[in-house]
Amino acid sequence: MARRKAPEELSVEELRRLLVEKRRGARKERLEHFRRTGRVVTVAPDMSDFDSQTQSSAPVVDTADADGSALELGPSNPRRKWMDRILLGVEVLAVIGLVAVLLNGLGLLRTLNTEVAAALNPVTATPTPLIMAVVLPSGHVPPDEQGNTRPNEAEIPEHLRPMVQSLANIPIPTAAPDQGIRIQIPAINIDAPIVQGDGWEQLKKGVGQYAGSADPGTDGNVVLSAHNDVYGEIFRYLDKLAPGDQVIISTRQRQYVYIVDRTILVEPTAVEVMASTGSPTVTLISCYPYLVDTQRIVVFARLQN
């Protein structure tokens, strides 16, 4: 048996050969480990030359083996694939849930802001007397010899009387610069103040504007009424008006000229004549005939262009 030489007795060539074999053995062990774990199925052989110090001892991927075939990666773990997909799905669902929460939060914030704004700026509706929805204004019994008169409750249908409020409790709208303050009708010599409200007490002071009707010059119906045979007889000659006559209504800011369109006679319950309109109009109402007061005379006028 040949004597094992000590390292210092080996030549340079022998030392090189031993080192190559050692490295080759270590490489085979690593490749065997890779095969067992399924990471590499085909490997490239080690290089026989150890001249270059820059070459690595790690397995080389994508290089040709002795048979001319390339390295191939082994089959991936199906379980890991499913886990990756499940994790991806969870992440996507989490993102969608976060977006939904943010959108819902924005909606709740918007709703809260709207409710707070509404609470800070409450809209107070002006109550409309129920009598106005039952009969037309200015109704009264014919005056006696002394000129005394009173509201004509007989005009109110009996089944609706429980709904009627006292005319003395009609709320007066707050004064505003857009409200009418004066009416002039040159054809029948009318020049009278306009007061807000058309209850019994208001019509003693002038021409009353129905609470809730439009302001002069705006789209809608300006409903004005006055007596024809008491308290100044302001609207006594409404029946003398003809199409084309002017009705001039003044506010604190300007004047508006309306042109008479037509005149009709209706029953006291024909409250539809006070309905709102889509264009600027004026409706003038008074009792009729003179000193009889069983009907209403209604004059319609439209804003002059």
C-alpha cells in the first residue's frame, strides 16, 4: 500500500487535483440535496479545469449538461400555489372592503352635514288660514243702512265649517322689500295701499294680498282682494275693466305693469282662481253684485313684457 503523503510533500499539480475533487464532491452533495427536495432535476457537470479563480462552486442554472439538455426547475408545490391564491384573494377583498368603508363614511358625513345645516337654518312655514282653501276672500253680508256688515259665514259649506279658523287670527307675513305696497288702476281711478293678508281686519285697511301668493314681478299668481261696497269700496268698479287696461303694482324697489286679460263671475267657493301660475299674473277679487254680494268678480291680468 502506498504511503499517504503529507500535504507538504505533495506537488502543486497534486494539490490542485485534490482540491478539485473535494470541490466536486461537495457539489455533488448539494445537487443530491436539490434532487431530494425537488428543486433541480437535471444539472450541469462540474468544469474540469480549475484555472479560473472567479468560477463559483454553486450549481449552474441554464447551462448545458453532458447530454446537451438545459437545467429545468422542478414542479412547484400545488399547496403553496393555492395558499398564494387565497392570500391574494384576501388582500383584494380587504382593499375592496376598505374602499366601501371610506365611501360609506363620506356618505354619512354628507348626510350629517345636511342635517346640521337644516337644524341651523330651520324653515318656518307661514300657516295658511283654512278659510282661504274653502271660500274666496272679501266675503261679507250686504251692509245695512248704517253701513254695518260682517263676514258671511253662510258662504262656507256646512261640512267644512269645523276646519275654518277665525279670521281674526290670520298671521301677517313679515315685511319684505319685494312685497307689493301700492296698487293703481288708472281706468277706474284706483290708487290704494296693499297690505299683507286678506282677513277681515286687513281688508278694512286697503287691498289685501293673499298670504302665500307670489310677489309682484315673479312667476306665480299675485292674489289681491278688496271690498266693493264697504271700507272705501276700493274694488267697486272691477266690472268696468276691459282687456288691455293696466294694473300697476309698486314695491319698495320698482313698479310692475300688468295688462288685464279677462273677467269672470264665480261662486264664493271657486278657490281654484287663486292657484299658482307658471307666469307672472295678478288676480283681483271682490264681492259681486254691488250691495248683494252673493258671488265674486275675478279679474285676471298678465305682466307686461
